[in-house]
Amino acid sequence: MKLPNAVRLLAFGLLLLALPAVLSVPSAAQIGIGISVRIGPPALPVYDQPICPGPGFMWVPGYWAWNDDIGYYWVPGTWVEAPQPGLLWTPGYWGWNDGVYAWNAGYWGPTVGFYGGINYGFGYGGNGFGGGEWRGGSFFYNTAVMHVNTVSVTNVYVNKTVIVNNTSHVAFNGGEGGVQVRATPEQVAYAHQTHTPPVAAQTENARAASQNRALFASTNHGRPAVAATAKPGQFSGKGVIAARSAGGTYQPPKMSPKEARAPAPAANRGAENPAAANRAAEAHPNNAHPAPAHPVEAHPAPAAKPAPKPAPHASAPKPAPKPSQPKPAAKPAAAPKPAAKPAPPKPAAPQKHEPPPKNEQK
């Protein structure tokens, strides 16, 4: 009996020691899966892109992430290697939905999909990607929008037509003050392609950012000291770029992070799909479309219930007029009219003129 008690005490002690470590690490959900908040993210900061470290590295734009303990924090833009040749990065974005701001996570895929029309810069002007392209198994960089050392990276070209003169730094789609852009039918189709989640370097970059107080919006007020880095998670030394300015006036939230946290709306299965669904009238969400479809149905349903109630009242008065319909009896009154048929004697008078018609026949 003593042994089990000792084991229990030992297990309890180990649990107490492990608990602080568990609480100090942000959960995967906090880093960006299924997050919905009642307050919108700050504007995107203005910063320069660090030089590409070498061939095969892809640019991943910086973004505002959320943590239930610290609120919004900046995840620096950085260079990472694609999971495999041929894949491109579609950035995540915040979309206003059902009264809250919902996060739609980014992904790797054969085509850049919908990312809310957000202007992340460096080839991500809000629609598609103009920073480079795959040619066979090699990635070629468009130096018109990407910062590349052409001495060490020779797979380059120049295409200035992709430059977007858009000075907007709004970090969310929809709602008041948000970017008013919907997914195109093509982008909706891209959402159904096979996708690959962020690589380990990206996840680590976000985790490290959540533990760096200088990256908290409450500390930097929209102007992080580390806006971009040459390598994921490297927030000091060579290759670190500070923001030149905040993208807009920072508005301190009026509620704590825990108060601002909201349950994920049904439509938040991918604002990408919902936006397109609304446009295509498919009522599907990426996600938001099917969800909005349900609320719409809910309104008509209640309306239908009251409709039947008034119907019975209207039908009650109708039977009353039916009994009054002895009006057909009035028709018999018309019967006496045949008595008036004595009018036939009048035709007797014309009989006297019958001889004239006989003459006409002649």
C-alpha cells in the first residue's frame, strides 16, 4: 500500500514541475489555427526586405499573429526553403466574419491562392504573386520586386509589370476599414488543390516571435524593431531589418486579450472559400459561404411559421361569405324572365311581313 502512495506523490511532484513549462509555450491554436478575435490587427508596418540568402529560398511575408495572453504580436517576414520544388507560398490573412476577425492560415501549393487582397509587398500585392516563378526544378527571382544578390543567385529576371502601386497597409479583409476584395472563381478552385502546411522553420519563427516582448503590438505600437530577417527565428545580428514606420496610427485595444478572444464562427472554415462562395452564391465558407447560408435559412424559417398562423384567420372569414352565397337563389329570380318570353308573340307581327322575303327570294 505504501508503494502506490509514494508513486502517486512522485507523479504529482513531476506534474507540478512540468506545469510551468507547459503554460509558457503558446499552443498551436494560439499561433494561428482557428483564431477569432473581437478586435482587428494593427496596420502592416513599413519595412525593407533583407537580401535573399541563396538559391531556392522563398519569401514569406511578415504578419500579425495572435496569442490569448499577449494579444497581437508581429511575426517577422523571412526567407525559407519550399517543402519541395514547384510549391509557392500563399500568405495567411485576417478576415472579418460574423462580427469577429478570423485568421485564415497560409499554406504551400502549386498556385498562389486567395490571401484577402492584402498588400504584403515584395511580389504579394494582393492578388497572386509576382516575385518569381518555377522553371523546371529551379526558382527564378523577379528582381523588380525581390532583393536578390545577382552575384550569388543567377536565376533572375526583370518584370516591372507586376509592381503594385498600392500604399495600403490594412491587415484584414472585410468589415469597416478592411480591404474589400473577394476571391475569384479561379482562386476558389485553387483552394481545393492539395496543400502543404507551414514548414518547421515557419512554425519556429512564429513561436519565437510570441516570446519576444519587442514584437508585441502593445510594446511596439505597430512598429516592430524586428520586421524582417534573413533567417527564421534569428532576431538579432546581421540580416535583421527594423520597421521604418508603422503602417498607420496604432489604436490600443479597449479590452484584454482574453476578453477579446471569441469563439470561431461557423463561417470561419476558410474566408477564402466563404468570400468566393458569397460571390458565386454557393453559400460556402473557406468556409464562410456555407455558414452564411445557414443564418440566411434561419431567418426565412421563422418567417414561415408566423405565416401559417394568419392563414387560418383569413380562412375563417371566407366560409362566412360562402353561406351568404344564396345569391344563386337570385338566379331563380331570373327564371321569371322566361315568363317574359311572351315576347314571341311580337315575332308574330313580323309574320305579316313574310310575303316580302318571298319576293326577295324571287
